Amino acid sequence: MTFGDHTRPTSGELEELGPFIELAREIKRNVDRFAADDVADLEQLSEAIDAIPRAERRTVTEAVFERLPVDVQWAILERVFGSTEIREHLEREHERRLAEVTRHGDQQRLADAARALRCVDVGQLPAGAELTIGLFREADVRPAVLRGHVSDSCARRVVLRVEDPPFVRVIEDVFNPRGGYFVTREYDEAAWEADRFVAHSTIEVGAATDVVSTPFEPVLYVGGRVDFKTEAGVCRGLLHLGFVMLGDIDVFAG
């Protein structure tokens, strides 16, 4: 089978044509729908087809930007879409990428500070930050710190979202997340069931102390026991901190 003067497109070429193929399919669906409608007139058909490119403009714009030289990009896009529409799209994209870079930069600075201090002060994290903690048996925690979140011996992984620091919201609480934890009577699934927090619980994580004035501090110490504070009071945990992730940054690994 050939396409004009060309042979069958390669898988790579088909992938590049993806956005345009979807556009063509949408046009065909509308043509088929109007062809089956005896009362449809050409004006309605023209309006329907004309509306499709507007809905797909962002996809086509991005596809063109990825594949053409810069001078050709601007020449085509200005002719087809107009400079005002392009400028608005690029400004939105610039703002999105700038926010992403800023957020990642802030997370990296926090991770660097935590790595230097060997602890994470949850009270100093910004609202909205995502925090993932990996909990291990004391016997497993030292080698786990080096491997970070890829360690197979993680007994419990808790994903948290910082609300009003130091309070965090539980997103998920998972037993043996990578399936490599060697389950013992010291900490088995029944123990986890007794410990686990349901999604959207609001808690504090950190370290219980024996100081009367500050019985709990919202600080996570790498290798140290992880404790929790709820409305019911302070609960001393059974597991130790093997890794912390701020967003996609593995704070202590290596």
C-alpha cells in the first residue's frame, strides 16, 4: 500500500502524524454524520468542519513547533492563526513552565538544606508540597537510606500533602509497596492495619520526645523512628525513616 508517491509510513512517521490524524478522524466523523442526515445542508457542514481546527489548534501548534525550523514555525503559524492568538498561547505556556521551574527550584533548595541537616522540618515546608516517606524496620533502615525510594525492603510508604504546616493530609498509606519486604512478626500486615491512616486524614509526622514542654516535634530524622500525632494524641511508631521524597526529589538517597 502506498500514500501518494511515498511508501507506507514508518512507526516513527505515524507517531509524528498523530495530532493531524486525530484531526482528520474528527473531520471524517462530522462528514459521515452529515452525510447520513438527509436534511443537513452544505452551510451546516461547512460550519461544523470549520469549528474542528479551532478545537485542535493548541495540539497542532505544539506539533508544528516541535518539527519545524524556527523561521518556518513563525511564518506558518502567523499566517494560519494570527500573531495575537500565538502570543496568548505562548504567554500561557511560558507562565506554566516558569511556575514549574520555580516550584522545582524551591523543592531542590529545601532538599539540599534537609540533606545537609540530615532531617526534614515539616513545619518549614510550603503548603501544597508533596511529601513521601518510606518506613523500614530498624534492621533494614541503614542500607535503605543509601538506595532511597528504590529500596525493595520498604515496609510502609505514606504519601502526604502539606496543608497548614506542620499539618499534613494523608494521600495514601501502603504496606510493602514494592513487594520485597521480608515480612516478620515484628511488623506484618496486621501491624500495618493497626497503624495505617485512611486517606485524607489530617495528622502530624515527626518525632515524639520525652520533654514535657515539647512532647512532639514535626521533624523527620533520617534513620530515626517516625512517630505521628493525631487528635487522639501522640503515637510512637514501629518503623524508621529510610527515605523522604519532596515531589520527585529523593532527599537522602546516596
